[in-house]
Amino acid sequence: MAGSFHPPVRTLMGPGPSDVNPRILEALSRPTIGHLDPAFIEMMDEVKSLLQYAFRTENELTIPVSAPGSAGMETVFVNLVEPGEKVIICQNGVFGGRMKENVERCGAEPIMVEDEWGLPVDIAKAEQALTDHPDAVALAFVHAETSTGARSDAEALCKLAQQHDCLAIVDSVTGLGGIQLEVDAWGIDAIYSGTQKCLSCVPGLSPVSFSAKAVEKIKNRTHKVQSWFLDTNLVMGYWGSEGGRSYHHTAPVNSLYALHEALTILKEEGLENAWQRHANNHAAFAAGIQSLGLGFVVEPEYRLPQLNAVSFPDSVDDGAVRSALLKNYDLEIGAGLGALAGKVWRIGLMGFASNPTNVNLCLSALGNVLNTLGHECDPAAAVAAASEVYSSQQ
Ligand SMILES: *Cc1c(COP(=O)(O)O)cnc(C)c1O
């Protein structure tokens, strides 16, 4: 007979989920109450204002979708895109490809602007596409490409969208809480994120936010939103501030306690401090990685501090390294995706997992495993290189 499930205790340094702060796990285990209970509704109002803080927005329609980041992506597209419309999608990794899939399923036409994996979205190419397709209704791109570790210039891309009278749609599943993100100041019209990356919360929720202009487009749709569950017109009956609180679906009560706690932790630290912490830990980690003789896919200028795509020599057995890390060190790092499969590791320093202890653990464990597999390197020197960077940050 199967008994209770007790997961192994791991250190999560992959592309997500990231290590969950114990405060969040504790919040998750608090007693479940009804999702229409006045106490719960009060908490939801706080979740909304905490999300507005994290996104830096005053957008009224700022809510967590009750499903993972992919559902946030789908929420944005099914609500904003109508059949027959054109959407320009800038793709520089895996997730832009999913945007295309979403737009097609909306019965709309994706106009793809492709960039090499590991590079940020090319602003000039995006501008050319906007000029070539004046009838496009939106420009969509990934702010923080988790498949490559590249950061795109969201501010510049949103500005272009505005100049061409397009909505700016942004995937910041990995960006939120880890790097600068300014929904209002940059003019983002629709954005989705996830809980399990830099918020270090449990997976399964997707914060989204829509500008007034985006809401206007949703209200003036000629076709019904194809998804009943993700139709924001209906969801707003529950989340909307105009009272009512009608039943739409049973909110994932305990997961929302967890998100409330995660956002509270972020606010206690302060957004800018969180961004700086991610940058500092990345700098130390990068020094150690270079000392091990490994490289980075992305140039420092566009590199995400929270997602390190680390390249290794062809002779290294990718799978053997990752299994040894998991087996001997309880340490999870991620494999490469798509075009980078078998060529890189994706090492996350996200949220709660972005700390000096994890940086040192990963450098020494990775160095030891490489040595055991016959790739000579000096783990102690890598840890020392990281320490030197930390000292210089004091
Ligand atoms: C993780 C991720 C997603 C999908 O989120 P899920 O919670 O796995 O559904 C979408 N976009 C990016 C950039 C991501 O990193």
C-alpha cells in the first residue's frame, strides 16, 4: 500500500520552480476557508494591491489567474486577440513559439520576427515589422527568455508599440521580482507572470495585469472570448472591486495564502533591493563559473541574473552531470531547451534561491562532479572567485 508522500529535500536551481521560502510553505498549511468568506475576500484585496506593487501598476485589472504561467499567457491572448487580427510576435527562444501557437488558436495571424537564441529581441527588426504591418493590433515579446537567459529591452519595445498604435503584450514569467519591470512607466498593456520563478512561491498561479486600453479592447470585442474559464469579463465578477463577488470558480484558497505571503516577503525586502540581490548573486556566480572554465550563452549586457545559461565543452556528458548533482548533492539544475538542448545548463538564481549559500553550493558541487567525470577544474578556486566578488560588493 502506498503511504504518505514525503518528497526529498532539494535545492532548486533550475528554471523553476525555485526554492520556496519556508514562510510560504507555512502560509499554505493554514486552515482552508470559503472563497466567499469575508476574511478571504479581504485577503484577495490585499493580494491585488500587492500585485500592483510588484508590477508597478495602478491597473484595476490585476489578478492572479488560477493556473500556471501558461494559463496567464493564454488569458492574455484569448482576451485580447480576435479572429482575423494580426499580432507581431518577436521570438528569441522557446516561449515566443508558444505565443505564436496561442495567436493561431485565436484564429488570428501571427507575424513572426525571429532573433537568434541567446540574443535579445532586435528593436530595429520589430520596428520594421510594425511599419510593414500597420494593421497589427499587438506587439508581443518575452521580457525574460527562460530558455536562453536573455533579457529584452521591454521599455523600448513598448514605446514602439505605442508609436504604432499597437497593444504591448509582455511575458515576464521569469522577470517579475528578479529584474526591473515597470508596467505603467513602460506602457505595458498586458502582462503575465508566474509564482514559481522569482516570487519563490509554489507553482500554479499566474499574476496578470491589463491596462485601461487593453480592457477597452476586451469590452469592445465582437466575438465572445473562446475560453469560458479564462474570459476576464466573467472572472471580474469575482475579483472586481464593484462588489458582487459572484461565483465563477472555486479559488485555490491555500495557494492564494501562499501568494499573499510571497508578495508580502517581496514588499518587506523592497522591489529594488530584490533586483539588486539578484544582480549581486549573479555577479559572484558568474565569476565562479568562469573560474571553472565554463562559459555563458548570453553577453553580460543582456544577461538575466536569475537564469544563467551556462555552456560546457562537447566532451561533458550533460545528463551524467545533472544526475550526479541531484543524487549526490540534492541539487537540481535545468537542461537546455529547444535549440540549446544538450548544449547548456540552465542554472536559476531565482527569488529565495538567489543567495550566497546556493551560489557556493552550486560552484563547489558542479566543480566536484566535473572533476569526478574527468574534467579537471578547481572548485575551491571557483568559490574563492565568487567570494572575492561578494567582498567587493560590501
Ligand atoms: C515558466 C515560463 C512560462 C510558463 O509558465 P508555467 O508556470 O510553466 O506554465 C512562460 N513563459 C516563460 C518565459 C517562462 O519562463
